[in-house]
Amino acid sequence: MNPGQKIIVIGSGIGGLVSALVLAKHGYKVQVLEKNHQIGGSLQVFSRDRKVFDTGVHYVGGLDKGENLYRIFKYLGIYDDLKMKRLDEHAFDIIRLANGKTVSHGIGYQNFTEQLKASFPENAGDIDQIVHEIQIYCTYFPLYNIELESEINYVEHTEVLEVGAWEHLASLTDNEDLIKVILGSGPLYAGIKGVTPFYVVALILNSFIKGSYRFINGGSQIAKLLKKKISENGGEVLKRKEVTGANFSESGTIESVICSDGSEFSCDFVISNLHPKETINLLGRERFKTAYTNRVNALPNTIASFMVYLSLHENTLPYFNSNYYDYFTDNIWNEEFHFSEDWPQMTFTSAQVSKNTKEYAESVSVMCYLDFNEFKTWEDSVRTIVKEGTREEAYEAFKKACEERILARLEERFPGIRSKVKNCYSSTPVTYRDYVSTPNGSMYGIQKDFKHTHKTQINTKTHIPNLFLTGQNIIFHGILGATIGALVTSFNFVNNKQVIEKIKMYD
């Protein structure tokens, strides 16, 4: 592979944009093709009542000076232009259990540990051991620590991948409330009892302990800055370019991709930021080995969500610089995701932060898990700004019913909040599917399962010689996970040692 060759990136999620920027910085001719009117995937925002709402990214970790995402963003050249607000030092997350127990997560390990011990003084020894385990598990993942290799790593010690989160914590403490509080931010990674590995919890929780931030006026600024840097390095990011197929050579390589508007883009290589299942469907099952196709199609994906966006009356709700995870059931990590009399059993609540935010919040976002099958009636409909489809009145009525349930739950934990709401907007699993192109509106892609670790590992290389994958399914999800995954993808084209050494310079 040589600089100067042309690479097409399908999809402008952060994985696609970071891959494109790294390659553009190394001289490759890169074009990113995005089907929507807005780039960024889950970084997309929208505006209502002159307020900006995030659709998928509400806060990010690992951004304190010297931490992993800080250093990568510095290398990419976007950190200094990001507008962020650091979350509450003593309560970046607040977990409120159904039994009334409320515990805060603090930034920094000393702070994090002290907060837990203040709530569970009788389990101080257990807490020390749990915190130690979180830190130890993180050392098994070199690239997460901006290293290419380490003395201990998950490749040589695959057993670290095969430990269940709930099960491991239960072996370290018999206090179930303590377990629930540590796993209370599970909606960040769709935690499920008996499925989610402990390493996923460790990597994600560790990153938030090491610097949690909200993005002022939304996370789309990351995508815009990445696009700017791609352009400065000779690349292009094109919107409203939905890739619908490809032309193949006799040897089975992709020669060009075709878009829905009839345009065609020649290429030497293709990187797909789409879900692996969507990539297979796009390019044709016959182009992939049957065993691979069957494995990918059989993998369960993480749950979908129903989002509510609240525009508030001016100067009515004091701004809260924390995220709230509220549970209305004792079955944390085993909640009911179907619409029932008890739904929702969990809410994640976050105040948006804008350049005008001071004493009062302007808007609030609320996320609840909801099974895609509740919207199966409308699965064949598509509605985006580019494709202005319609959905029947029954769809709108069901949305209103879901909104009402969520508002009722909010009122339980934020008494009086309904009177402060000016307007309520919402998005459903089919909305998320249409805009982000994940199967059944899955929030975090393929579900990691500690009992089937090898099945859920997706290689960046595919059976099509010049096709590679990137995005949240490669390593793990979220801004940090997808960014690290993008580095792994780019290492197929550039010298990984050189890139890592440059990133390590930013300490």
C-alpha cells in the first residue's frame, strides 16, 4: 500500500472520519461518502426552539490532560478547538436505585473510591479490591493505553475476555447495592447480566473516571473539526452520497462504489464505517464466505432506545452538571425492554450545555431502552431529511404514549419538572436506524458476550481483498472505542509505530 492511492470511506461516523484523517495525514487520497445531510453518525445534533440537542453523545471520558482520548485528539489536531464543560468533580454520574439508595461517581480514582466508601463504609475493603480490578483489567489492552504491546495483554491472556461483569463483582462483594451502583451506568454500554464482560465495564468506566466532559452546543463539533482537518490534508467529505453498490474486478476487488444518485467513485481501497451486517448486505452476500456471513448475521446487537428531548421554559430548572441514572426496578441489568405497564424501568437524564448555560438549564435529554420490535409495524418505512417519508398516525400516537410514560418517571425523580417543559420531542428505534444505519436501531452495535468472545470479535480485514472495516464494532463503542478502532483500521495502511509515537508525544 502506498500513499497517493485512493480510499473511499463509506459513512461519516467518528470511526470513518478518524480513519480518513489518519490516512489523509499520511498522503492517501481520501473521500468520505455520507448518505445523510449531516455528518457524524451518532455525533449528529438537531435544533428545536433554538436549542441544540445531541442525538447520541451526551458526555465523553478520557479527556483530562495526558489521558488516552486527549492524546489522540491532540494528534488529530482537534482538541484545542473543542468547546467542552468538565462535569461535576464529585458527581459526574449519579446512580439512584429503586430502594432510594443514591450514590455519586467522582472524577479521579481517589475521589471515585471515597464516594463509594462514604455510601458503603462497611464494604471499604471490597471497594478497594473492585477499583484495583478495574485498573488491572485496563492494563491488558495496550492500544487503550497508547501502546502497541505490553508484557500482559488480552491476546496472550484471553481469559480476561471471558469474565462476566456482574459475576466478577459478585465474587468481590456480597453487597448487591454496591454492585448495582458500580454497574449503574450500564446504559452507556447496554450492560446485561450474564452477557456483558467485565473488561467492557473496566475500559469504559475507567475512561470516565479519568476526565468526563460535555460538549458545549453538541458533539457535532467533533465531526466538523475532523472534516476540516481532512480537507486541510487533501481529503473530501461528501454529504447526501448514499452508497448502494459497487463494481468489482475479475479478481474480486472493488473498483468503484455507486451512489443512489447515479454518481460513481473509483478507488484502490474501501473502508466501511457501516455495521458489518449492513456492509455485507450492501456489497452482496455472495462476496463473503458463507461462514462469515452466517456468523455476523447471527450475532445479537445491543438494545435500541427511545429518546425524549425537553425544551425548557427560561430560567425554571437549575442546570445540573451531572448525569442521572434512575432505576425503578431492582432488576438492574435485567430490566424489561418491552413496552408494558412498568416501562420504562430505567432513565438516563442529562442536561444539554450551551454557550449560554449558566445557572439554569435550557434543555434536557432522556434515554430509555426500548425493543425495536415495538416498532416492527413501521420497520419498512424510512424517514430522514434526505428521504422525506411519512409514518401513520398510529406511530405518532405510540410516540406520544412513550413520551408520557417517560415524563411520568421524570416527575418521580425530578418533582415539578413537567411544569418547566416548554415542548417535548422524541426519537424512536426506527429514527435511529434511519439516521445511523444500525440494524434495528441498535445503540452500540454488536453485543459483547464473555461466553462467546471469539464470535463477537470483528477483524478490520475482510474476504474482499481491498475492503476494510472500522467503527464501533471493531474494538468497542462510544467515541473512545470507535476512535481506537479507527486507529486499528488505519494501521493496515500506515506505520503503526510512527503513529503511536506521535500520539504519545502529547502527554
